Amino acid sequence: MVVVGEWSDLALDLYRKLPIPSKLVKSAECQSESRQMDFQIGRMIFNVLLLAILLAGGVQGDGNSTKNSKDEEALLKAEAAIRETLLKDYDKRAMPTMNTKVTIIEISIQDIKMREVDQVMEVSTRLSMLWDDPRLVWELNKHMDVGFLGMDPETIWTPDLAVYNGASQTHVPRSSMPMIVYPDDGTILYTSPYKFQFSCVMDLTYWPHDSHHCILRLGSWVHQGHMLDLFLKDNKVETDIPVALTSNGHNISAAEWTIESTSVRREESHYPCCHEPLVTILMDFVVKRNAPIYAWTVKLPVGCLSVLTVLLFLLPPTAGEKMILGGLCLISNLVYIAYASFVISHAPSHSPLIIKLIGQQVILVTMSLIVSSFIVKIARDPRSHGVPFFVKKALVILSYPLCLGNYRNLLTYSSHTYEYTSKSEELDLEDGPAKEDERRRLSMDGCEWLLLAAVLDRIALFLYTAICLISLIRYNSVL
């Protein structure tokens, strides 16, 4: 191989053999011309030396490149020879040994979803497994020290893992990701992403603040524990869910479900049919719903409907708008029940507390409508006689704590004309003192019945408010 030193010697010999112009020897008078020629000769020498160095580096680089390409080609041939040798009589359907041990060294959660309609949990994981296959062993010194080999999972044996409580399919789908084989004892490291779908019965009692405990059961579909044994490196499950934050720290990548806790454990089960144990890997997931939008679409309407019904008893006893407002409240509650039933219709075996609250609200609104109709009838219908004396006395006493002083004054100042008499009642004002006394008596009787209606209306208001407060406190866990 030509090196830089050899090219330097060649440049020096070339410098010594350069032809010197005869004018420089014969004429001593042309010094300026001699200097110019010396400058040109020096520049020529510099160019020759630079060219020699570049050629030397190029030759050496080409030599190294040629050597590297030859080494890579030889390495590829060695790997191809190893694969051909190992897979020549290899049966990927046969187990490596009669007692193969598979160790799960890593479980990493990438994403999690809940399909509420199908009662299915979907978990995207990265699973790393390790096992030995004595049939995949080669000698390093005979194969250019190839320390590991990438193999296609379709060409060698892999554990027949299955999801026992799988929702869409039982067996774990094979991955196209290559696995790594080490030569010492045929150790195989297989890391691949999986998407497990398994059944998870959801308890929606505390919807939309519900949390669920789901268990993934993973194990061999064919082999018992004495043939294919599963082990865990540790009982930890890593969570590697990406998070995207805005400039103010708000998480814009948060999913509807958050992982509260995860764990994994090994379990041996015995069945009457077989003496050998069945080894199962159990992964526990506790997830909680995280949906802030439900605060506006679910919880806020419940509170507003409860407050709106209270206004039904704040209207005057004679107001016909009571019936209109009560009907609107009843329709609104029924529409809300239809919406909530549509959202959680996939869980008919559970009764969410918020649905019970709205159902109770519908019953209260219906009863309020009945009571309001009775109160309006008492206040507006004409009466030929007043309420009994003992009832009148009790009404006057109750009017003080119920804050009904205005209605009580109608009885105290009986000389005042009752301005809210039924519109159907017609009085002749020109019939003299007898008719005037009769009119005043009717007005007095109407005031008594009006006070009765006001007392009943106010008692219904306090009773309904107390029931609403108790209900809101009772169902505070879902509000």
C-alpha cells in the first residue's frame, strides 16, 4: 500500500529533476527575471507536493474503503451461513426443550382505551421476553465473531401466548418485528408491540366519576406449566404514555381514561382434568375516567333543573304560569333522562346514581305539578263560605314563621277589597248596602282561601327545597 512518506520522496525527486532555464546561469544582469522565474518554480513545486499528498490520501482512503467493503461482505456471508446452518433442519413447531422457561423482562404501557359499548378494554403495550433455544447456537471463532443475529419470528419457535379473556381474538397476534439471537446458549430476546383487547365489566354506578378494575389473563394456550413455564423479572409495569403540554402547562394529549395503578403477578392454577399446573400472567389495571366536558353536559344541567323547579313555588298561588313552568321542567327532565340513557345504555345491569337523581327529580316535579294545580284551584275558585274557624286560626299562626304577612293583612283589614277575585265572578256595585255587605263577605272568604293556598304553597316550597338539598348531598359523589 502506498503511504504519504513514499509520495513525499517522489515529490522531492521530481523537484531535483526539474529543468532549470539556461538564462538564469548565463545572464546575471536579469535579476528581476530570475526572481520571477524562481517564484514560478516554487509555486510549481508547491503544487506538485500538494498533489502528491492528495493522491496519497486518496489511495489510502480507497484502500480502507475497499477493505471495509470486503469486511462487510464477508460478515454478511457469515451471517447468511449461520442462518442456513441453524435453520437447515429446524422445526419451528417443536419446542426448544421439554421444559422451556420464558421470562417476561419488561411490560410497558403505551396507550389505553375503553370501549364502553362492548365492555372491552384495549391496551397497547411493549412486551419483552427472553428464552433459550439450544438449537440456535454457533461458534464465534468459526463465523467471524458474529455476536448476535436478527431472526424473523416466522422462521423460529415463539411462545404460543393467548389472552384467556380476550374480546376479539384469543391468541396474541404475531409481530413482524425481528428478534435477537445470541450464540452462547441460543438466548433469544424478543421485544415487540402488542395490542391486547380483553373483556372488562364496567361498573357505572358513579358515572361520570367511575373507575374500573380490569384484569388481563395471559398464558400458553396449549402447553401446561411443566412444558412452558412463564416467569416475571419483577412485578412492575411501566407507563410510557406521551404527554403534550401547551405553553401554560395544559395537557392537550390527556385521554379520557387515566391509569391509577398497575401491577403484574404470576399465578399457578390446578384443574381436575390435569395434574400439571397452568401458569398464568395476570395484569391488573385500575383506570379512572377523566372527562372534564361532563361537568358541563351532565352535572351542570342537573343542578340547574333542580333550582328551576324551586321557582315553581315562588310564583303567587293564583298565577297560572305555575302550570306552564312545571310542564317545562318536567319535559326538560325527561329529555335529560333520554340523553343520559343514550350515553350509558350499554350498561343496563347498573343504575348510575346520577340517573337515580334525575328520576327522583322527575317524581318531584310531577308531584309539584299536582300540588300546584290544587293550590291554584283553591286560590282562584269562588267560595260561598270561608274556611273553618280553627283552620283560620292555625293559618294566621303559621303565616308568621312562613313570612306571609301580606296575605295575613288581607284578613286583618277586611275593609279592603279583594282585588284578585276570580274573573268569572261579577258583582253589581249599584245594588245598595246589602249587596255591599255581601261583596265584602265574599271578599273576606276569598282572602281566607287565598291565605290557605299561600300557606300550602310555602310549605311545599320549604319541603321541596329540603328534599333537593338532601338529594344533592346524598349524590354529591357524582356531582
